[in-house]
Amino acid sequence: MTSRPIVDPSTDAAGLAEVYRWLHAHPELSNQEVQTADVLAQSLTALGYQVHTGVGGTGVVGLLSRGEGPTVLLRADMDGLPVAESTGLDYASTARGIDPDGKDVPVMHACGHDMHVICLLGAAAQLAADPSWTGTLMLVGQPAEELGTGALAMLADDLYERFGRPDVVLGQHVGPLPAGYLGLHPGPAFASSDALKVTLFGAGGHGSRPEACVDPIVMAAAVVLRLQTIVSREVAGGDSAVVTVGTLHAGTKMNIIPDRAELEVNVRSYDNTVREKVLASVERIIRAEALASGAPREPEIVYTDQLPLLFNDPDASARTATALAGVVGPRLIDQGALTGSEDVGHLATAAGVPCVYWVLGGADPALFAEATDAAGLMRVLATIPSNHSSGYAPVIEPTISVGSAALAAAAKQWLGN
């Protein structure tokens, strides 16, 4: 078994970096985060937290209580992605795993969840050593964010009934802002995301006799084109939504008309009313095109993944921003709403408390040296690997030190003193 380094009260910046490199080199797929959870649990135990494992699968909860006061939840997700790493780093992942379909796949921390875990541990160490606060810290290591199911699984395992209900949910996501920067956008911050798997049914036959068939490929093509009119013709100009057809599979041979076509559709939006309207339009168009094509049966529409709109409470964001500005000063920016999606909002919604979730810069600051304005910044961002890329990896410093300090400062802003 590979030796796993942990964080303890004596761990310095170099030690945190060592643990981070180990985490980066040993990623695990969603719901399989056994080693990662073990490092987190052992570290929190060494730091004096009361630790509970196996919550919602592989989830970890660490509690540190100091008398009466608010309960603050700090969350970090733990899972990697089925991506083959191409960073060339000496601590690059060569790990492999078995995905939900039973396939052997490469595994990489292509979305920075290893950085989230190490920053949570860095903050945990700082807060454990700080006697000035009162209340309760609830540190959550969450599985399966990439599937959008981890937060709900922990809630279904009675997270709050067993460990108490927080007064606020805080967290961060590393991204391609320059390391040393933080980005906080109040209001709708991360888009909702809905994934649909659609099966259109036709009547197959020989390609030379289309008149004797119902062609699901033509049906699917009509659906794809019509779906693209939703945003341009059904969503108001001041609103925002994205409708993407990510996959379309049909047929086996050029002279065979198949009996079905399968599509996968993704819908993103920043407003729940818009979300409901767009999803209703997607379903209407799919069913109508099937009917217009003379399909022998109703299409199947299955929602495979659904992530909520992540809403940063404006008042809570302003309060948290005061603490974050104390860490990075003018390098705290409002980066605007992001089209990526997150399931951390479930933790706040279930508790009926505000959520504040910010972006942690992780890109090499040297890359931005010649970017003197917003246009220059965008040009640089277009050239560097982003989250979910095989080439993505945040720089170790100052990302860890800023991320750890940001979580600790935000927590203290909400704890008693």
C-alpha cells in the first residue's frame, strides 16, 4: 500500500505542498474516493477534530466545537475525472479506475479537487491553532461532485440530523484566475445544469426504401436544429440560457436505416423560471418532432444529471468579501457569473441558510505579466488549460497559501469571538 502523507499541527507550507502532490498523483473517480477520504480523515484527526467517515458513501465530516456560537460549514469536494493527464509534472497522475460503465479509464484531478482538499486542511490547521473564535466548525469532504450526486448523498445519510445544522455554507473552486486572486460574484454565481438522455424511435429498414421506414436520423436532425431556436426565440433578451446537444448516435451501416437515435442534451441557465421554461420547450420540441415524423412510439426522455443554480446570498457575500479582502486586498474581484455548475448549493438549501462560494485563482501569475487590461487578460485565459483539460494543474504556490487563508478568514468572519 502506498504511504499516505497527512497534515498535522507541525505541518508547514512545504508539508502542505507534499500532501498536495500526493493527492494530485492519486486521484480517484466519483464515489471511489477511499484514499483521499483517508488522508482527509487522518489529517483532521491529527489536528484535533472529531471525525466521521463513510457519510453518504466516502464522505468525511470533521467537527471542532468551542462552546456556544454559530456553526460554519466549510466544504471541499474530493473526486477526480476520467482524463489522461498531459501536464508533464513530476507528480502527474498515472492512476486508472473503473468507471460506472465498468470501463478501465485513466483518472486525473482535472478540476482541482485535490487543491480544494489541501486548502481545507490548511484552513483546518490554522483554525485549530487559533484560540480566538467560538462556535462549531463543520468541515465536509464531499464525494461525487462531478456526478452531481455527492451533496445529496450526504444529506440523504442524515448529515444535519447527525452532526448539526450550519448557519452558513462556505467554499471555493480553483480556476484559471491568476494565483493570488479571488473572485466572488453575488447572486446567481454558477449556472444550473440539466442533462437529458433522449431516445427517438423510428422504423428501420433498407436504405434504398426510405418510404417504407420512419428515419430516426432525420427526426434527430430536426430535433437538433429546432432546439437551437429555444434560446434565440423563446428566451428574453435580458435572460440567459445555453442548450447544447453533446452527443448524437444512430445507425451501424450506410445502407441501413436504424430503428432509433439517441441524443444527450445539456441545458444551463441562471434563473429557475428560465430553467423551467427552457426544459419544457426542450421536451415539447422532442415530442412534436417525433409526432411530425410519424414515430411509432413516444420518445423516451430521461434526466440523468441535474445540478441546481448556485446562488450566492448578496448579504452573506458582502460579509464574506470583507474577510476575503483582508487576505488578498485589491486582488479580490467580481469575475461575473460562470456557466459551470456545482452541487454545493444543495447543502445550503437543505439547511435553509446562505451559501457563499468563490473562485480561487490557480494560474501561474507570470503568464499574466503582459496583460494590462481586460482584453489582455481574456487573451491569456484563452491560451492556458482550463478545468477538465488534460493539461490543467494549478500552481502550488501561492494557490495553497491563499486558498487556506481565504477559507480560514471566511470561517472566522461567521464564527463567534
